[in-house]
Amino acid sequence: MRGFTEALRADLKGSGVGVTLFECGVVKTPYWEHNPGSRERVPKMGKLVPELTPDQVASAIIGGIEHNRHYVVTPFMMKMTILQHAVAPAVVQWLMTATGYKRPR
């Protein structure tokens, strides 16, 4: 998604149209009730990232657009996960895989 966003931003440069990439953890919505088994697919490591309300997500997105930010990440623990991935990608990927969904055999 990041690559697509960067390419889109480059394509739209000078057009007056901005592009903001938004990343967050789990959002408290009915999605989880309407998609059985989806909650189990969130890596257990994701429990370190607090769930957000739709209002928190909307506020972060609007703030990012209003300030013409290229990249908005919320909450803080999600930012820390992304930073850790930048510093030690193999370790974070291993943790995500090790604590993630295991397909029944």
C-alpha cells in the first residue's frame, strides 16, 4: 500500500490533489461481528496496539488531510511497531508470523 501511495502521490504532483496514507490498528466497528474468524487473524502482538473508535480514526484522518501530511499513523504503539520494523524488519516480521493466525491442518 505504501508503494502504491507513493506512486499515486508522484503521479498527482502539481495537480492540486494530495495523497495521505493512513495506518492504524484495530478499529471498534461491526466489521468484526460480520466477519467470523477475522479477529483471530490479527497477530497476538497486535494486542499491544490499543483499539480505536471510529471517531478517533476519523479525527486522525481529517487532521492528516488538513495538514497535508503524507503519512498518518495512530495510535502511538502502531508508530512504535512501524519504527521497530524499520530498524529490525526480520525480527518484527518473525514476531508477527509467530503470533499470527495459524491455518488449521
